[in-house]
Amino acid sequence: MTRPPTAAQRRLIEAADPVTGRLKGSEAQLAALVKRGLAFRHARPPHDHFLTPAGHRIREAEPEPERTEQPATTGGFAARVGGEEAVPGDGPARLREVRGAWQGMLELRRMTNPDGATDRPCAWERSHLVRAAALALEAAGHRPAGADPGDGGYRVRETPQPDAVAVYEPDGEALRACAATLEGAGWQAGEYTEPRTRARYLLASPRRV
């Protein structure tokens, strides 16, 4: 069984970029993480190091109250999935943060997709479906729902399907706009109706080709 990372290695993992997983450290430190399978060195210049899925799991294994529909964070950026409490003072600073995170995601796609494509999701997004879909929506200017169940806005939720998320938006036109945004970001999205509630929602999954 692989030994757990040392305290110093865990600090490096926790300090990785919250969106791209890019690591900073000495060559010896980064090489040790690569040896443990927790990081990889990108083949293209500038040969930066990034967390592997195993590295991401270690970072996200920090004690949390419980796994909820809202994304776990480690003190860094997290796209809003809908249902969070309003944050006082949100405005241009949040918009800049979201746009920067989306640009970081496009760069991660370029560096980690085998063909360098930026028009379809990468492995990180496939393993963090809710957060990835929420980032695409928030970066495109869609409004996440507030904490009140009656609030308008999108809500991104897990589904029983391992490769798909559900996107709810009470306004039909806004729901179709969400579908267009996700499709433009490299996702496949279809509109469905819940049998019990008759609520319309999107079922979205990352496009592979």
C-alpha cells in the first residue's frame, strides 16, 4: 500500500492551484510527488507539475462536516453550484475571480488533453463534474440560485449517472441558455422532465470527441 504523504508533501498538495492543480515547489519535492503518483510533469514547456487524480483525492480528503451538494473547498476558488448563501460585497471582484478560474481551466485543458484541445473537458473536469459545469455556467454570466428554495437561478446537482450532472433552472428560457453555454463549453446537454414534479432540467455530460 502506498505510504501517505509527509507533512511537507501535504502542504504542497494543499497549496496547489484550486482549479488547475498546478504545483509549486523544489525539483526534489515535485519529483517525490511524481514518484508517489500524486503529481505528473507535463511534457510541454514550461514542464509544470500538476496533481494527478490521486493527488486531488488526498487534498479533498480533509475533514469536512459532510458531503453536500455544494462543492468542497480548501480555502481557494470554488464555482457556485446554486443554493449557497449570498456573500456580502460580491461584484466585480467575484467576476474577475470567476473569469480567471475559467481561463485557468482552458489552460489546464490545453496542457492535459492529449491533443491540446481546449474545446472539450479534461480529466479534472470529468472527475469534478458538478464544479466543472458550475464554473462554465458562472463564467458565462449565468446566475446561481440563492439559499432560498424559491430563488431563481441555476442549481447544478449530482445524478446517479457517474458521468452526468443535472442543471435546474425554473425559467425555461434561462434553462435553454444554460444548455447553450454548456454545449459551447464542450458538454452535451439534453432537456428532460422529472416525472414526479414535472420540473424541467438539463442532463449534461462532458463531450469526449
